[in-house]
Amino acid sequence: MEALFAPSVHISTSPTSHHKTPFNKFRVSFSLLKFPVLPMFLTLGKTTSKSHSFTTRSSSSAVSAEDEPETAKKEEKFDWYAQWYPVMPVCDLDKRKPHAKKVMGLDLVVWWDRNESEWKVFDDTCPHRLAPLSEGRIDQWGRLQCVYHGWCFNASGDCKFIPQAPPDGPPVHTSMKACVAVYPSTVQHDIVWFWPNIDPRYKDIITRKQPPFIPELDDPSFTKYMGNRDFPYGYDVLIENELDPAHLPYAHYGLANALKPQVKSDREGGGPIDLSVKKLDSQGFFENQDHFGDTKFIAPCISYASSSPGDAPEKERKLMDVAPANWQKACFVPTKSDALLVGYRRWFNKYSGGQVDWKGKYCGALPPTSPREQLFDRPHSLTPAEMEALNVSFVPSPHIPATPAKVIRRSQFLHFHFSSTRSSFVQSYDRNKSSSKILTALSSSISTETLDPTEPALETDSQQETFDWYAQWYAVMPVCDLDKRVPHAKKVIGLDLVVWWDRNESEWKVFDDTCPHRLAPLSEGRIDQWGRLQCVYHGWCFNGSGDCKFIPQAPPDGPPVHTFKKACVAAYPATVQNDIVWFWPNSSPEYKDILSSKKPPYIAELDDPSYSKTMGNREFPFGYEILIENLVDPAHVPYAHFKLLPVKLDREGGAPIDITINKLDIEGFHASRFGGITNFMAPCVYKSAFSLPSKKGNEPQRRGLLLFFCVPVGPGKSRLIYTFPRNFGVWLDRVMPRWVFHLSQNRILDSDLYLLHLEERKIMEVGPKNWQKACFVPTKSDAQVVAFRKWLKTYSGGQINWGGKFSGTLPPTPPKEQLMDRYRSHVVNCSSCSLAYKSLNAVEVALQVISFGSIGVVAATKQNAMPAAARTSLVLMAILCFAASRWLAHFIYKNFHFHDYNHALL
């Protein structure tokens, strides 16, 4: 094993230079130096992981009492936020686009400023509406441009251009609230480093404290191969693994032999390794690896050791089960080969309280263990696509020992109120809010009242009412996408529903999706030959009123248990209007005839035969509030949907948009824009009317609507039913299949899906009630967004009433391919796209059969039995059919499964 370790490399840099790293996921960057091999590991923290304290008691343990490492007489505390951290190797960064990274729980965007020829590290949050800047691009002037509304920022974080601001209006882009938080950063050893503190005191920190210097990385006589990898376990487990040479013959058996055949690893015998810790202080420690030479751990990120994912995720969870403070009791470390582990745990406990300082942002509980294939997935471990899956609110763990000053109150955590270190954009707001009374007044007048002092005051009720979310009609699904042969599972406002066709009454019914017998989902059942809804579990049958009509297990001559009230299913009031199934989310008898007193919003154009009305539906991985915000916001279209609309849009320029709110009350709001009228009818319907001049004088005026039915499904989930009725070009809808329209519409909906998903999480970090403080909305283009947030805050306390069923925390972020999967979010719920998907797959198989069949015929036919022309034709047909099948497979995947968007390279 000697050949696996390099001789000692003495680093002259003062141990005051550090790095830090904490989390359940972490990144390791490594550089292999030329002969002899010297692996250097830079570990980076992303999300939380528990740590623990211990003492070594065994006389034969790794660090004995008489060999107690040197420590400072006065105990120091390691400051995790006063260190340099490596972000990524330069060789793995593309200068053409911004990159999303996470270190120490901070969301970062790394981008190349070609004006200053430097890598910059910003907070990954646009100050306008909290969209991720990493989803944007670098414009032709070398500025970082937000993809959502086109705001542009220079290398200092200053906003240089707001497309929606009038040229002759106030210079709102100069407001401090329009700036982005900029972290100190530098490039050393071809690695981008950053300092995780935006306080102005640290602007020139590079002149006082530099990242750790490794001379070999700048020595031209050494080679260096860099790489990076994200791991699904925490920083402390990674460090342990790197500092443990004794596991190599076993965990890496056969792998070292492949790299160096002369090295023989014996996993049957093994042998002692004499390690000793020479010095331990707040800067890390030195250690001696027997005849392998001296090595060093530079806190918190750099160590000379080996690293392997191996069984670390499972090991970490076992450590968390016994609690980090009980590490010594749970682990038996009687040999000197574990000296470095013990030294690291001692350092971790003494100078950081046994855990990484997450500043209250994380509680330290681990996320669920992913399937093995996802856990070891290399493409995603090399990119940041699934890092956000851990950015959730974890339940506080009872195993974390903490003083009362460090305990995070549950109420604070559920509302994402961080302690001393909050999101950088909140810090920036708090720091800037007192710097300019003029700007504060400007922001207040813009955001909380009307957007123009000359506009009339918005109408509000003199006595504030509360919006009753459970006394409204909700759209469930278009009738065209419901199959009358089967029951359908749907969720609306947190209620599990089953929608089914009652052929006895010729009506769509909406029931609670729960069988009263053993709570099985009725949506998994069937409609029997008598038109009753039958539970698939035990065969209980229910009629259109929810009454149980048959229990197979009940004896015919026994009591009529099926007539008991407890045997009935809750039936919700339901109706069909405008070819959409609606339901009332209250099954109390008093609402049985609610349709006679209150009807769903009626859209006359949807029942007008002179209008076309092609409908679609889509499930989204973000909440109802974000969905409404996005739909009432026209200013994002030239940027987030660039090149996806038939009209030519200029994302380099943009223009102001004059929107006026005419009325706001508990029923919603009315607005005027572009000469048209828009209307938000709470809680679900948003319509925007437009008109075009007639092509001929004797033709009626061309009119149309943008009509959206926005359905709250659950926290972080929503459903959109959309249609664009118009009285011109109707013939196009009659000849074009509906799924063809959905292809282009899904491309538009997908192009800003990911950034909206991330934006919602940033809003939840500051709390929905603090939306006004976190977002900077200085122009009239945001008038409808401000109006919706005002309506939500005034009549519903700033959030949906989930009836106490949900705590409001968001579900974890899955990988991007799953987040944007069209098949689950649309195809299975759309009758037209589902049929097209099956048909195109059948065509793909047919093309492959023809291709291989043609080759088989040619191969089986004797040379002289078939003319050369026929043989050539069959071979050519086989090639063309195979190529067509491959093209069709790509078309199906891109349009019915997943299509990513890189706005930076469009």
C-alpha cells in the first residue's frame, strides 16, 4: 500500500487559511500531482449533517492520554463564515453561461465577467422577484441578465438596466434594493474560491487573508488532473473517510490493483498502520502516517487523504441514529490506524461544538435515502441538478445536543425565519433599507398601494373580510380529458377526489377518494355493469349519491349493514360548465343544492359556437400563488419564453408596460393594459381579453381571450387548465389535432418551470408575508403581481388556508428530469396526447421491425436468388427505417418526456 501514498508535502502557508464544508451532500474536488501520487481533497458543504463529540479512553486507542495533541489554552471557536471556500475548478466552468452552485447552504451563481476578465460569485437571487440568476444568461455587453424579466447586472452587482422602467422615469435601477449581493471571490490553483460573507468589511479580504496555497499546484514540473464530485452524505463522514487509510484494502479491493498492478492489497490479512497526531488546533492538525510521511488537515476543507463514496451514506445514517455526541460509544477505535479519525472528531468537537455552524438554516436531520441507482447516479453527482432536493425544512432531531442559545424554535423553523445568517438577499434588504428614505418611500408607494399616485385608490371593503377557500367552486378537469369508463384520481385544495361518470344519472360525480371500509382509494376501482362505483379492494359498491348499495361480504339474510351511514362515501356538489367539471369542497348537507344559489364563474365565449376552444391541462411543481403571479405578469414573456412565440421579441431591449388596477376587492381585481381588460376572479379564474382589427371591412372584429383556470392542489403543487377562445382562425383548430397545439404550449410552459420552482423556495425562506420586503417591484409592469399579493394578504393572511392539513412546508426538489417530466404532468392526463404517444411508439416499433426484417430477408436470401437492385433497395430501406425510428424516439422523448432549456445559449 506504500505506493498509494505520497511522501510528505510540507506546506509553508500559515494555518490561518481555511476552507469550510458541511452537509448531507458535499462536493469533493481532487487534484492528482505527478510522481509520487498525492491526492488533495477540497470538501465543500452544501446541506446539513450532524456531528458529534467524544473522548478517547482506551489505552490502545488512536490518541492516548499521554499523547494528548497540543491545543490552545484558551478555547477558540472556529468561524465557518470567515473562511475561503473552493467552489469549482475553472476547467469545469463554461464562460458562456452562469452556473448554479451551493456551498454552506448558500445558493450561488458563478459567471464569467468578460469586461473585467474575472470569475464572479453572486447570490443566486434576482432582487426583483427572487428568480434564480443561474437560469439566466450573459448578454452581449457582458452583463448577467435574469431570464425572468431581463434585469441586467454588472460585475459589482449593480443593476444597469430594467427593461420595464420608462426611460424618462425615475432611475429605479440605481436603487440599492435593485442590487445583487456579491461575494468576494478569486481564482487560485485554477479553482474558483469565494468568501461566504457579503459584509462590506470583507470586500478586500483577499488582501488580508488568502485561500490555502498549495505550491505543487502551481509548479510546472507537476501535473494536475482535477475533478469534482457531489456525494449524498455529509461533510464529517467525507473527512473521516479521507483520513482513513485502513479501509483501502477492503472498500477499494481490486481498484488500486487496476491503477497500479504492482500494488497488492490483501483483504484477508491486512496489517497495523502506525499513525499519530502531532498537533491539533483550530486551524486543523498535522499527522504522521508511519512510513508514509507527514500529512495535514487544513480546516475545514483541505486534507491529504483518499476518498470514496462506498457505504458512507448508510454509515452516516447509523451515526445519526446513535447521535453525533455518542460517536465514541457507538464506534470502537482501538488501533492507531484510526488516529486521524479521532483527531478530526476531537477538532470538530473542540472548535465547532461537534457540528457545522449552519446559522440556524438547517436542523441537521438527514433526507430520506434515495434508491441505489439515484444515489450513485454519476451525471447528477457531477452537476447541481439535484442539490436542491435537500433544501427542505427538516424536522428538528432530538439527537442534537445544543445549548438553549442554539436551539431553533419550531415555529421559527417552519416559517423559515433564520437566526443570525439569513439568505443574502434578506441581509441586503435589511442593510439597505435605512440608507435612503427616498428609495424606501418609493418602494412603499409602489408595492403596497397603487402603482401611480394619480390612479384612483383601490376599492377595499370597509370591514375587512376573510376569503373562505372552502366556499368556492373549483375547476377539476376538462371533460375532454376524462374517460367515462374509469374513475380518475385528482387532488384539489388538499382534498383527494375521485371523479367518475354515473351513467345512471348521466352526470360526472366527485367523491372523496376513500372507501369507508378500509380507506382504500376508490380511484383504483372500477365502474361495474350496473353503473356503480366499485372499490377494488373488497368490492363495495356505491351509487351516484354516495350510498353503499352492496357489500359482498355481508350475508344476504343478515342485517343491512350497507345502509349504515358509516358505509356511505362523502359526495361533493359537482357540475359541468363550459365543458369543465367543477366541484364545491364541502360535503355538508347544507351545500347539497349550492348550485342553485351560487354557480361557477361563467365564460360566455366558451359556449359561443363562433369561437374555437382547444383546452389543455398541466400539473406544476410549484404552488398556486406562483402560478397566478406568473400568469398575470406579461413582462417576463420576451425573456423566459424567448424564441418560443410566433412574434419576434427583443430580450436585449424590452419596453415599459403600462398596467392599471381599476378595482380590488374580495372577489378579485380588474385591470386594464394594452387597451384590453383583464380580470382575476378569485380564487381560480384569470382572463385577459384582446381584440384585433378586421382584415376586411365587412368582417366582425376579431376577438379573443387568454383564459386560465388555476387550481391549488397542495403546498408546492398546482394545476392549470387553459384555453384561448377566439372568433378568427377557427378552421385551424378543426383540422389540427389537439396534441399538436399542446407540443408548442408545453414548450412555453416548460421554459420557465424550473426557475419558478426555485423562486417559490426563496419566497418561502423569507416567509410569504414578507414578499414585499424581499421583492423589488418598482415598475407598472408588476401592477397585477402586486395586486394579487395584496389581495392574498388582505383577505387570506398572505397564504392559502389548507384547513390545517398541511404545515406549509414544501416537498423536496427532485432531479430536473423528474421535475420537468411532461409524461406525468401532462400526457397521462390528456386524452389527445396520450393517444398520440401510444400511436407514435407503435410507429417506432413498426419502423424497427421493418428495418430488421429487411436485413433478415437480405441475409437469408442466396446471392443469386435476388436481383442486386432489390437487395440494395432492401438494405437502403432498412437503413432509412432504422434512422427514422431513432429520430422518432428522440422526438417522443423530447416532446412527451423531458426537454431542458438553457436560456444562456439560446
